[in-house]
Amino acid sequence: MAAAGLSGMADLDFDHFFTDHRVRLEALHRASGAARWSVSLEDFARVAWQGIAAAAAANPREVPQLLSTLRAEDLALAWGCAQGSERAWDAFCSEYRGVLYEAARAIVHEEAQARELADSLLTELYGVDSSAAVRSSRCIYFHGRSSLKTWLHAVVYRKFVDEYRRQRRLEPLPESPGDAAPAANSVSEADDQRYDACLSEAVETCLRDLPAEEKLLLGYSYVQQLTLKQMGRLTGEHEATISRHLESLRKKLQKRIAGYLRNVKKLSAYDVGRCLDFASRGVAVELDKALKSK
């Protein structure tokens, strides 16, 4: 069965490629261990073709050289994850989860934010809905032209840039063209104290009404700083399931906190944005105390 979600050159071009280089592709497929992840020869070949199609169209004679440099083992693992193989995903997490955390920490330099960035990306790499007919895993974009580790570093950086741009789009506009908003770190000591007080109250209030299991999950992640694997052992859930729960919980909490600041503390849209930015710069909120509140 052809690999779902792939696009590129016409099927006729792939058919020629597959026929002309089948022996080499079979050898790569065997060497890659693709069978462990239930990746068929044709699916493996289609993903490989998508990665080299442009260069092959320009110079068909380069195909053997292009195939010889293919990261076949990484390609098989990534596509196994994209197709929903739990064995592939377990192997991926075992080998590359630490790579994601290290890459995130190198960019963000703040432990909690780095973990959030890496965990959010893990969710996207796994796929939003494991039961859907067509998965939405980011792994479909890996074509074996570089190592999986190198590709993951690039994906972490792209995720960070995308999130940064999204947050900047949500910042309120100045009152007039001449009234530029102050820089992110240009708050006064009085502002810091006000934002700290407002944010602490909002966080404590919003956490208070969470179900016990959600409080426990947040405590595992942000207070005890457990890894997804450690949390999985405690809860009996798969790492990807926990990652999805955390991502959903973060979004829900951010919306509730912003609503509290706006509706209860009567902060302007600008001050709400600054208050949330204040939190993102690593300001200490007593999460352990808030999560134990009745």
C-alpha cells in the first residue's frame, strides 16, 4: 500500500525509480531494519524517492550516489513513527527524547520552558490522533537526507520560531503609531511587583479548581520535574498520551489565567500580555503550594 500523506513527483516517475533501483532499495530496506516497524518496501521507497526526486530529475545518473548517502535506518524509524508503530515510537523516544530536550534547552535556556517546548514537539511528532486513518505526525517530513538528530535540532528551532512569532502576533498594538510598546524587559520594579502579585493570584485560583488528576500531572511535570517516561510508569499511560494531556492542560490554563487577569483583576489587554510574558521569563510562582490547595 502506498504511503499515505506523501506527495511529489508523478507515480510514473516513482514507478521507473522503483523498477530501475529495486535491488538497491531492497538492500537498503533490509539494512534499515524497516521490517521491525512494519514499514513496507514500497512505503520505504516512496519516502526515499520524495527526498531525492528533485536531484534525480535534474540528473538521473546521480540516483545511485543519492541512495548511497541515504540515512536508511533513521528514515525507517521516522516513517514507522509516522505510520503509528508503537514499537517505533518507543525506540524513537528512547534514543531521541533526550536530544529534543537538549536542543530545546540550548535555545530557551530556561528548564520549564525548554521542557514545554520539547514535550509539545513530541506530541506533534507522534501525531495528534493515533486512531485516525491518516496520521498528522511531523515525521512525514523527514526524508533521510540528513541524520535524524540533525533534523530534530532544526525542527526544534523551527518550533521555537513559530511559537515566538505566534506570541508576538498576540501582543496588543500601541495606542497610536507614535506610542511604541516598551521592550519585553523594560518593566519597572513596581510593575514587576504588580505583575507578580496578579499572576500568583491568577495561577493559584485557576489551579484550585482543577481535577485532582490534572493537579497531579502538573506536579509531576513542574514540581518534581519528572520525564514523560517516569510519569508513564506512575500513571500507567503511554508517554505520547501524557504529552497530549500536558499540552491540552497548558492551553486550558493559559486561557483561564488570561481570563482571570482580564475579568477579575481588570487588567488591560496590554497588561495581560505583559503579565503572561513576566511568567515566561522564569518568575517564580509557588506551584507546589498552589497544586496542594483545596
